[in-house]
Amino acid sequence: MKFFAALCIITALFGSNAAFAAAGAGGGPSDSWNEMQKFEYYLGDIAGALNVCRMYGMHAEMRELASLSPYGKIGMQAWAAYDDIRGGVCGRVRTAAESVLSDKDKVLDYLRAKYDCSSGECIER
């Protein structure tokens, strides 16, 4: 149940036209993606932002989740060019990450069942 609550929180915080994404990663996920693909993208988006915000412990955990999905990898890569953000964005990123990580095991189970990323490229099972 927490997994879906986290999905709702992230969607509510960032939405598909996310101010969060625009502030950092360059626009957010594709409108053509389904809700789970967008959620996976936001896992990477949050991981990338946590790294930029110097929240390295949470970044490592979120990166673990995001790296299991091709959409998560896209979200992380979107932050690669940013090295300095401050203010409210980092607080929102922390809140979103805490929400996801509170139910990390369910997210891990879902991503491991859906994708095989053992070769470096994520292939849908």
C-alpha cells in the first residue's frame, strides 16, 4: 500500500508538467509513457537530484532502484549536467525520496520482476 501512496505523492508533487523536472532535469517523462513508466522515470529523476543536492546516502538507495529500469536511467541521466541547485527543490526531493524509500522492498521486487538489467542494458522480461 505504501508503494502506491508513494506513487501518488510523487505524481502530486511533480505531475507530468513538473515544475520539479523543469527546475532540474529538462521537462519530465514522455506523455506517451504509462503511469508506471513515469513512476520509474521519477525514481531516476529523484536519484539524480539527490546527488546534486549532496544527499549521497539517499542518492545511493534511489540510484539502486532507478538503475533497474530503462526509464529510471533516463531520469538519472537528465540530471547529469546540473551541479548546483539550492533551496526548496532539495527539500521536495528529500520528501519524495523518503516516501519511496519507506517502501523500498516493494519497489525493488517490482523492478526486478519487470526488467533484467544484468547486461547494463535494461530488457523488459
